[in-house]
Amino acid sequence: VEKLKIQSDDITNLSLPKSSPLLKTLILVSKSSSATATATAIDLSGLTDLESLLIAGYSIESLDLTKLNKLKNLGAWNLGAIFPEMTDAFGTIPEKASRISEVKLPANNVIENFIMRTATLQDGKCDFDNLPKLKKFFCQSPFFSNFTFAKSTELEILYATAPTSGIKLNADLGNKPKLKDITFRNAT
């Protein structure tokens, strides 16, 4: 199967450690606005050919994507108006809040589109400086404040919103020749 959608509020452990070269898109989404499971453990180590991953409505302490070297689209929320690439990959998914505290990316990743809405991601819990193919980035997190994207020379769109009151954004966006749109909403 090329696309797999799992929709449930009760998943506490999802393990896909065996190779599945045909699977290109995985969608894990809660039925309600947020899952009833208090925390979800996810093992995607067998999905080395996965190109698109959407996780919405779940609480995850650490999302380990280090084996997913072909991943182009990573989402924890679907915002089709700004990211039609995400709608193409995942379809239309109702808005869901996620609580992903850490994201471990592959060292040689090819992520082009990154969209995340999470209440728990903080600076230092995802290596945003190592996204060399990144084109579009959207982040809504009350604690994430540093936007540098050191290796992202292809960056075209940067959208950040809703940091906690008093948190100041740090945006060092030098060497981004394709940057067309920078939006910081509800931010200082």
C-alpha cells in the first residue's frame, strides 16, 4: 500500500520496524481534537522509503525520524492554504493540536515542507539548523523562539506564530536568496 491512514484516539504504541518500501505516506490522526491516550510511543524505523508523514492530535515525548532519509513532507498539522504540498500529500485533515516535545531528524534529511503545531516543542529539541532542502516552514509553538535554519538556503516561506508572552523571537535569516515571505504572528 502506498498511503496508510490510521485514525484513533487510543493509540499508545505504534511500531513499524519492518521494511515497507511501497509505503510513501503515513497519516496518524486522532478522531477528536486530541487523543485520549496520554502519550504515544512511535517506532517508524522500518519506513526508510517514507516521503510524507503527518501526525496530528497526539502527545509524543520523542519522535525519532533518524531512519527516514527520504522524508520530504513532515507535518503535525495540516494548513493547506499556505502549504498546498501538504494537502497534495495528505488530503484535507481537520485541525488538531499535537504535543510533540522532541523531533530527531535524519542527519542527511531531504525535508522540504515542515509544518508543526505543538504546545511542547522548545528550542534545542529539533535541529532546525540541519534542514538543507527546506522550502516552507510553519511553526506554532508557545516555547519555540529561535529561527536560524543555518543550512536552509532553499527556504522560501517562514511562518511562526503564538509564542508565549514575553518570549522574544530570534530570527537570523542570512543567506536565504529564495526567501519570499516571512510572517511572525503574535510575536515580538
